[in-house]
Amino acid sequence: MAKLLNHWNALSLINLYLYLQSIMTVGETPEINAQMRAGAPFKIVLFADLHFGESAWTDWGPLQDVNSSRVMSTVLDDEAPDLVIYLGDVITANNIAIANASLYWDQAISPTRARGIPWATVFGNHDDAAFEWPLEWFSSPGIPQLRCPTEANSSYSGEEECDFRGTPRLELMKKEIDHNVLSHSKKGPKDLWPSISNYVLNVSSSHDPSIVVAYLYFLDSGGGSYPQVISSEQAEWFLHKAQEINPDSRVPEIVFWHIPSKAYEKVAPKSAIERPCVGSINKESVAAQEAEMGIMNILVNRSSVKAVLVGHNHGLDWCCPYQRLWLCYARHSGYGGYGDWARGARILEITEKPFSLKSWIRMEDGAVHSQVTLTT
């Protein structure tokens, strides 16, 4: 425990120093990127489908949020990561009957923030879905009293008004960025609206921050307030950005979004998960995006792209090769959402020299399984 506390304290100081350094140059937008620690691999924890705020007006709903926080705390304590990625469906907005769904969003990131670990988020289909009025509210005893969430270490005042109004993607992201120094999340280019959270982070070398070890790309796969799709404009943005910052494809690239592409349907195990696929649960069909608008064609033609990681399907946690890259699911981390499969999180581990990308799943009970190397 003492070793973990020392790691978190050092990580907090390092990230605060990098942030302060980044804003000292007048006129520049702060660019906070992750740096590897000397002599250690870079570890990322993926939390997918937490679904905070599920059935928020019931006794059951808030209890699931407590359980989800416990899952995150356990995984974070076991793995002591350098970065956490919230891989969409952080909240169930269609169940949140308050003006500021950011209160639930803030609850979801609290275990990570409390440990001084930086994080990045990408949107899922439930994060800004319109509130759905339960039919039973229109019979006796009527609309229940609203419960605004409170959190001891929340970054918000708790005075936000409660009413029946959703919180759009842009507002959720702005709240997160404005209130949290440790957030690496970005809104992304304005011309990609209505999609938000299209951006790239770099993991830099421990001995020279100008040397990039890996690029992490985040794409909004839609859903909620607009169709479930990665648009052709997003695909073109990715290609342009990749050619700009990694023109010779020498630096490995890892891509994150929430809803699987249709390519996942092509590699999905038919029943049992067998090699070359690796995983532990294959309990449902792939729920893919509504259309393929070019992103997968771009990815498979870039030798630098090593893996795509998604959430969305709670009953799937496999990784399967697709042409020369890997398509992976995370692991359902939250007690909100459908399914009663055991909760956990996918872990990624980046080693600099020689470069390698390894992954496994860490369960709530501490068990580890589904180890796989995503580089050859």
C-alpha cells in the first residue's frame, strides 16, 4: 500500500508540474500529454459502460453507482495505472432527470481523480441521450422526488438546479475540462460537430518528452442525440491528423471509440472464443454502428495502427485479429446497464524499447485473465 501511495503522490506532482509548464507560455493552448516513467511500462486502465445515474429515482440506482465506484477503486488499487480511459456510456443520461448530468459524470471520475491519476474520456450512445419519462410516473403516486447526487470529493458545488433537462455532449465535456486539471480530454474540432471528443494524445519517452512512443486517438462513435456512426468527416480528420503528426507511420497508434464498427461482426467468434481470439465471455451478438463511413479502411491501411478498443456490448470482452491490427472489447465495468456478468476492466501496457502492447483483464475480485500481446 505504501508503494502505491508513493506512486500516486509522485504521479500527481508530475502531472501538476506538466500542466503548469504548459500554461506558462502566453497565447498557447495547454497541451497535456502523458509521459512514461523511467524504467517502467506505461499502463492504461479502460473503464467501459459505467452507466452512472441508471434508474436514479429508485433505491436500486444509486446503489449500483456505489458498486461501480467500488469496481474502479479495486482495479485502480491493484493496477496503479498511469492513465485511465473512460470508454463511453459513463452515464445513462436517458435516466437522469436533472439539469446537470455532469454531477453524475463527476461521480464516475471521482475514484480516478482522488488517486491523482490523469484520465481521458470519449462519448458513448447513452451519455447525452434524451431523458425518457417512465410511464409509471403518470399513475399514482406520480413523479417521485428528484435526487441530486452529492459527492464528498466532487469538483462541483452541488447547487446545480434539478429539473428535467438533458445535458448535451459539449456541455458535459466543457464541465469536465474546466473543473479538472488531471483531465486529458478534449472537445475536438468544431467542424466535426455534432460529434465531440475527437482528439489525439501522445505518450512520450521517459528520457525525452519530445520523443513520442505511441499516439492514442479518440473518436466519438455517436448515438444518443445523433446516429451511431463515425462519419466520413471524422475519418478524414483522423487521416489528416495521422499524416500530419506521424507521416511515416513509425510511431505505433492505438484507437479508442465506444460503439464497435461493422468489422467486429466479421471477426466475432461464432460460439466459444478460440485462438487467435482471446477473451472470456462471448454472450451476445455484436451491436455495431449503423454504417461504415471509411474509418476502418483507413485504419487497416496504416501499418502503425495496432489496435482498436471499444465498449458498448456488455457481454463481450474478446480481442480478435483483423487483417494487420486487433479489434478488442473492453470489459463491462459498471453495475449500471444490462447484464449480470462479473465486472472488471481491460488493461493496456505499453513498453518503449522494444515497443510492445500487451493487454489483460483485471476483475473486481482481483483475478487476471485473457492476457494477449497486440503487437507482433
